[in-house]
Amino acid sequence: MSLPEGFLTQLEQYSELSQREKEVFLEIFARGKSRVQVTQALNISDSNLGSCLTGIYKKFSISGSGPIKENRLREYLSKRYAQQQPSGRLATDVSDNDNDIDTLVQQIRKQVKPNVKERCGTMRVLDMTQPIKLTGERGIYTSVNILEKITGRRRQEIAELLQNCDVENFDRFGLNPVTEKRVPGLEAVQRYSKLMVLGKPGAGKTTFLKYLAMQCIQGQFQANRVPLFITLKDFAEASKQPDVLEYIAQQLSVCGVSDTNLKTEKLLRQGKALILLDGLDEVREEDTKRVLKQILEISDQFHTNQFVITCRIASKEYTFERFTEVEVADFDEEQIATFAQNWFRLSDQVKGKSLIQKLKENKPIQELATNPLLLTLLCLVFGEAGNFPVNRSELYKEGLDVLLKKWDAKPNIERDQVYKNLSLHRKEDLLSQIALTTFEQKDYFFKQKTVEAYIADFIRNLRDARTEPKELELDSEAVLKSIEGQHGLLVERAKGIYSFSHLTFQEYFTAREIVANSAGNSIIQSRSINFFFS
């Protein structure tokens, strides 16, 4: 039997409990969870749970051993609760509260369903003329995998990274293969109640969050909760700067829910919300501190709900002590094939199979397909022509445009000012200079300090540096992090060690620099770069 949370939190002994003991106490006696369910919900070990229970029993003066103490405490709490009820009401009626909240959840789920399907049921990126469905018979969604250890935080040396690589025949597909175990995204959400999902640009973070909302509203995932999808940029810039609770109430009101303030708080206090917070990196600099404070407050105050936040990797360091950080993994061959099959499933299945075969025959292009956004571009190009361009440099240029220009422009996001002082052309020049220098030295991986030195050298040697003093003030580390965070073209493969995101892009920028300097005859490489212009 479960007891109302409001009653339990008013007990004098409750105030004496530690924060973790309070969480355990409510999970067991307010939500009726077993020990196993509590360890999973709070992400604690069985021994930690035992320590918390010992503290709880001590503060409630409960003696005995094992299950006896839990039963004695439950009996004590039930008697206290019965004493507070009007005459004629039995303690067994407590379950009515559960029925009330369950009824409210299902009622609100029904009211918000059209809005969730409208906002989260489709995606539209790049040059798509119309949105496409994520789930269902026409859905293109491909399950993502999660790395539980952030790639850029691994403590490895360049020599260790190169152990997986044959330098003379460098494997384009899966540059620096990640050896960490991949976990299905849905499984990671089930495992952690508070999750920070990091990922490179175009990795599919927002799409994953939309998928969670759709799975929830369709009753296939956490059907006892209400999905609340919040675009953090929109929240940050909302009129009158509401707090998160008020903003959620406003969203529910739009869906036709009445008494939204009361019902919102009731939902959250009972842990009945799946709160999906998208795009922390897209929040303007002046709004960041306020938004972070809001997220921390609501996730602490209503900690029994499920929270998932998305953010670009290499964005500013955000510290959420009770959140588990994970990283979206690149697509593997199986995921690429699934995505392509889903894309062409209803329009032309033969073309889908042909695309998969063409990718297998073109490793440089297949390498690009590990990024879901670039794979979308490849599907659009292949869908129109039935093949890839003969001059592959055109395709690579279009892929770079997606990451450097179009993708950042569409969301209307105000990115870091420090990197914006470089024009698009100069960004390409900078990347070309880094590419040529590292390619000449066969440096597929390079230390952070090394690439920062290349960046500083580039800025110092700008022809019109005197007339553009701001560019001289650019901090090379900030520029590096901006290249990684905004475009994902340089990636931290281990702590303090970088590479280009795709070997294809390193070679493309190298070729660009050679042509610009007319220095093509001065380099003899084992692998010709002339095919870019064939």
C-alpha cells in the first residue's frame, strides 16, 4: 500500500532525513517500489540503499531485522495516516489517491497527444520540401546507440589511438573505431532517471528526444507519464521569462488542459512527467545562467520525474551533479543500411538497396554516412539522381556546406561570438591550413596544443590583421572548441587529442589548400588526392 507524498513529507521525522534518505523513503512508501526498483530509479547500489534504510529506521525508532523493520515502519505510517483522516474513512482508501493521479495522467496524455504528434512526429532538415514522419509505417527513425563513456574524456595517447589503425591503408569508415560498449538509446534512458545526452552536430540528438516523446505518447515507453518536450531556446526567450513550472503549465494550457498550475505541480510531485529538454547549447549567452538555474531547481525539487537533456559536445562545460552524461555514437554499417531502407521504403526500395551498395563501394562517402545529418544529405542527393556525382568533390563540398553554413543558419541560433568574427571563407582557409600541415606529416591525430598553435599562427598571419583587430584577440582554444561544437569538423578523440571528424574532409581541405597555393607538385603521398577533382 502506498501513502500520499504530501502526508509523508509533513512528518517530523522526515525533516531529519538526509536528501538521499528522503528519496529512498518516498520511493518505497509513497510509490510502493521494491528494493530493486529503487536502486534502478535512483541509480544507487544495493549497499547504499541498505545504508539509507538503516538511517531511516533509526530516525523513526524502528527496531528489528530485515523485512520486519520495513513492515513495522509501514504499519506505523499507516496508523499515523489513519489518525489524520475524517471519521468513516479507512486507511485502505489511500489507494484512491493512486487512482486519482493515474486518471489525471491518462486524461492529460489524451489532451496533449495531438500537440506531441504535431511537434515531435516529424522532422525536416536541409532542403526537404516537406516534413517526413519519424515513426510508424512511414517512419524513418533509426535507433541510436549511446556511449556511456564520453569519447573526448578517455585518457589515451596518440600511439594507443593508432593501434587500431593501419596508417598506410587508413580505414576511412569508422575513423578511430570506438571500442567502448554501445548501449541502445532507449535502454540508457530506462537505466538513468537523469540523463545528459551529448553529441556532435548532426548526430541526431533532437530526433532522439522527439522519438522518446512519440514512444511515450503512443504508450510504448513510460505510458504512465506525460511527455513534456521543451526546446530550451524557446523557453529561455519566452515572454515574461516564466520559470519551468509556469512554462510547462502554459504548454498544457495550449493543449486544452484546465487548472494547469495545479495539475502541473501535481503531475511533477507524483513523478509522472517525462521531461525532455532539447538544445542546451542553443541558449543565448545572456540566458544561460538563468536556464541552468531553472533546470537544476526543477530536477532537484521534482527529482522523481524522468529528465533527459540534449547538448552539443564541446559546448561549454555544464555541471549537473545528479545527471549521467552519455554520448550519441556514430552510425555503424547496420544503422546506415536501416536508415537508407527506411528512407526509400515507400518511394523506391530498389533505390534504397542501390544506395547501400554504392556506399559499400565508396568508402570515403560511406565514412560521411556515419553522421545522420550527412546521411540525410546523401539520401536526398541519391534520391534525385539515382547515383552520386561523378566529381565527388562536389558532394564533399555540399556536405561541408551543410556543417559550416546551412545547418547553423536554419535554427537561427546565436552561437559564440568569438568564432563568428571569422568569415565562412576564412574558416575554410583555417581548416585547409590545418589539414595540409597535418596531412603532410601524416598526423591523423594531433595534440590540442599543436592545433591551437596552428590556429594562433593563422590568425597572426591574416593579411588584413591590422584592420581587423578583433580577429587577433581570438582565443585559439575558444576557436578550436567552436569548430568542434558548432560544426563538428574537428573532434576530440581522447583527452587533449584531436582529429578531423572524417578523413575525407581532411583530404578535401588538403586538396583545397594545395590548389590555392599551386603547390600540388611538391607533395608525394602514397595516396593520390587527384580523385577529388576527377
